[in-house]
Amino acid sequence: ANAGDAAAAAQAAAAVTAAVAATPAAPVATAGAVPALYGQACQACHATGAANAPKLGDKAAWGPRIAKGNAVLYEHAIKGFTGTAGMMPAKGGRVDVSDELVQQAVDHLVGLSK
């Protein structure tokens, strides 16, 4: 990936983050919290590939990420991350949710992408 791709990915991720932040967030209830969070935030990029996000179920895209281990995936999802291939906004733009719920969402995406 070149600098133009990274800049475009960062710009796309910033736009998605702004859109997610501007959307009134329904409270995420404990029961069904992961599917609710996925629908409210994660799918904006992980269903479409926006900001070069690995799509849900794309084993080739997820494989190298999964190989880094859960601790790295959790840190990137919670704190945000900009890499050579794309960008992950902190908590997918939903800074109001707990770290634990973000970890559960990561587990959900990883489980469906192995």
C-alpha cells in the first residue's frame, strides 16, 4: 500500500467515525449487546470494507490479524489503530461502550472469520 492508499483509508475511516458519532446511539442492552453494537458501529466498515477494514467472514483478510493474537486485536479495537492496510477508529466510533463489550465484538467477528 502506498501513502495515498493509507491517506484515503484514514480519510474514509474518519468519515465513518464521524457518521457513527453523529448517529444517536441507542443504549446497547446486555442481552444481544454484541449484535446491537455490530449493527450500530462495526458493520459500517466490516460489512463494506470501508477504510480497508477486513470484511466479516473474509478468512484471507482476517488470517494475519488473527495470528497476532487476541490481545493485539483487542488493543487495536479499543484504542484505535492505523496500519499500512487500513485504519480502525477507537471502539469503532462508539466510545460510550465498555472495553469488555468491544472485546466481545472482536471475539464475534473473529469467530465468524476463521
